[in-house]
Amino acid sequence: MDTRTPPSPAVRASVESVHADLAHWLGTAAPDAVFDRFADAQHDTFTMVTTAGEILAKAELLHGLRGARNAQPGLTIEIAELESLFDDGSTVVIRFLERHHVGPVTTARRVTAVLDATGDRLRWRTVHETPLA
């Protein structure tokens, strides 16, 4: 029995668009507008824990990504098992399975994220990625 609580349509759209932009940036010779859109989706106080356990602030993440355009040609990102863990209208906590596909190689991670819903759009506050074997 699936007991996951589905996220709102706005949350689902944010997850899908952020990851579509990330895959487009990392997997193609995308225009700068793709990077800018991804960067703008991150809250000013954004932090993340990477699959390697490293803690990154927004500036560190964006600095690394800026130089990674087309670093993984053909990358696609699949989102599955998206669920809402908490949503009070101003803060949203979600969890999902994220799979990266590059050619025959697939890597997966379980992601927990906190989104800020107080402005005119959702912005990502923090992300924690746990690698899956």
C-alpha cells in the first residue's frame, strides 16, 4: 500500500523544472539562461549536503555548476516517489528518488528538500542527498 502524500501541483512543477534545467545544463551546451533559471530557483540562504557528505552554500554550488556546462553529455534526470512530508503554506518539506542516466550508467540518490513558499514562487532552501547503491 502506498501511503505517500502527494505534493501540490506547484511543488511537483518546481521539482520537475529545477531538475530539467539541471540536466539540460550538465548534459548539453545549454544557453546561460538555463543556468540563470536554476540559480534563481535557489533561495539566497540555500545549502545542500552532497552525496559525498560535503556541505555547500549557494555560492559554492553555483560556482561548481557554472563550469560544468555539458560535463555529462546526454544526462537525463528522472524523479520518482515524490512525496510531501510537511506543508504549512510557507515551508514545504519533500522527499524523492532522483536517478541520473548517462548512457548505460545510472546513479541514484534519495533527496530530502526544504522549499520556501513565502514569495511569489517556490525557492529551494536546503537539499540533502543520500546516495543509493
